[in-house]
Amino acid sequence: MVNKAESVIGKKVNIELQKIIYETDSGWLTSSISTEVTAAVGKQDLDTGKDPSVGGEFSVLLTLTGRQVKYQRSYMKIQELLANITGLISTIMTIVLILNTPYATHKYYENITN
């Protein structure tokens, strides 16, 4: 009687997979893109109970949904870092020049009169 009950009880699992792409740009001077591709479970359905189509066995249905998830990351290159620093220094120098102009003009005329 136990064997008969086990033969009509089965499991059916439906799993949908999706493609995941990781792109990393880790170059310091030039672009150096590395790509990793993996699959992950997007959706999973589990049925347990009487199902004549299963026939008392464990069945798995894998489907690829065509969905694609793409993660991209990149790091700052040395050129970008130097450009940001140079831009900051240039801005500070411009502000100092504007604030220093009255003092420099005063010193200029002071030296002319002496």
C-alpha cells in the first residue's frame, strides 16, 4: 500500500533562467573590459501532489526566458583623476587671482611711487 501511494505522488519543478552579464573596466591607463556571464534563477514553481503527468517521478523543466540583466562598473582612470585635480587647482588659482588683484595693484603703485 505504501508503494502504491508513492507512485502517484510526485514533484514537478519549473525553473526559468535568466542571463546575467558583469562588465568591469579596471584599467588604470586604458580601457580594460572584462566580461563574466552567468545564469540565475528568475522564477521557480514547485508542485507537490497527485499529478498523472508526472507519473510518480521527479521532473524538472528548465526554460531560458531570454531575459538579460547587465551590470556595468568602471573605475576612474589616472587621466580623469589628474584632470579633476588640475581643474580644481585652476579654479582655486583663479579665485586667488581675483581676490589678490586689489592688493597687487596697491603694491604696484606703491613701488612706482618709491
